[in-house]
Amino acid sequence: MIFDIYVIVILFVLGLVMGSFFMVVGSRLPKNESIVKPRSHCDNCGHILKWYELIPVLSYVLQFGKCSRCHAKLSIMYPLIEVLNGFLFSLSYALYGFSYEMIAFLIISSILILVFVSDFQYMIILDEPLIIGSVIILLLKLYYFGFNTFTRSIYSGLIMFVFMLLVKLFGDKAFKRESLGGGDVKLVTFFGFVFGVRLSFVSVVLGSFLAFPYAIFCSLSKKNREVPFGPFLILALLIVFIYMEPIKEFLNLFVYGF
């Protein structure tokens, strides 16, 4: 029990630190900026942050959410993303212990944060996290479940890629504008690597339902902008991953009858 609490605390702290790093990656890479240089700084006055101004959450609280030099307001997104990522990291162990599912959950939650930051701000889903995440997931499948599962996962990813590409091409032609971004197609390909085809379709449908209220809000508020689909897709992936077994049982019941 004490060991479990210790691991959860360590993962929470690690999640805070990684959440801060994910904010940097998700904010800089879409602008083709280095994640190393320049050092972390205030966007308003350019003040280079000291080490004690980079402590996740704590620095934000002690500075009352403002730059220590120019007192410009800092984005609340930083502490919120850090805390959310810390929670997800600690939740991975609380739910699954040390296992394949824990590592997969960490990968999915990390991509969730990166997609949320980059897609909501810039309407861009970064390739790098998806490539790295896909490679790790496939290698884990090979190690834990063997070559057959590994190859099935690759086929499932390819099937989901073709499916989403066809949806995009049909949508582009029907609406005479870009209906889905290329990043969304790649993201659903990652779904196939993680889940296989059936649960990937469930995730896509759930993501569409999650995105629908936001799309309605944007329409009613007359915001002339595209709806970022990626964050809702990856959130759906996380939900389906957590409730994977009940969903599988329901699908089997639906397919094979009572």
C-alpha cells in the first residue's frame, strides 16, 4: 500500500514536469521553433525565466499568475495542463499497475495533451508524437503479445488510415472545402495500432459525439473557424481504453446476440 502511494506520487510529479514540457513542445513545434532555444521566457517582455520560475504549478501560484518582471498575465493553461498530465500519469498506475496497459495509457495520455495544445491553438496535429507513440505501441504489442498481434495491429492501422482517408476525400468533395485535416487521418491510424478496427470505429464515433456540442457552439456564436477534431478524438480514445473490456463485451453481445 505504501509502495503504491509512493509510485503514484512519483508519477504525479513526473506528470507535472512532463506536462510543462508538453506545453513547450505543443506551442513551439507548430511554429517550427526549437524546443531548446530560446529558453523559456515571458511572451510579453521576453524575460528569461529563472529555475525557480519554472517549477510546475508552484511557480504560477507564487507569482499569482503573472510575469515577475512585467506583471503580464500568464496563461492558466500552463498549470491546468500540468495538473491534468500529473493526474493522468498517476492514474495509469492506479488503474493498471506495472503492465502493458499502464505504458499504453501513458503514451495515449501524453498524446492527448500534445494534441490538445497544438490542435486547439494552431489547428495542427504534430507528426512526431504520433510516430513515436505508434512505434512504441507496436513494439510493446510485439513484446507482450507476439508477432501475430503485432502484424494484426499494423493491418488495423492501415485499414483505419484508408477508411479515414476515404472519409476525408468524400467530405472534401461534398463540402467543397477541407472536411478533415491530415493530422486527424494519422491520429485515427494510431487508433488502429492501439485497438484494432472495431474499437477504433467506436472511438471515432464517440469523438464525433464529443465534438458535436463544441461545433454547435461555434456555429451559434458565429465564430468563423474550423473545429479542432483531434482533441475530441484522442479524448474518446482514452475513454474507450479505460472502458475497453465492457465495450468489448457489449460489441460481442451486439454481434452474436443474446
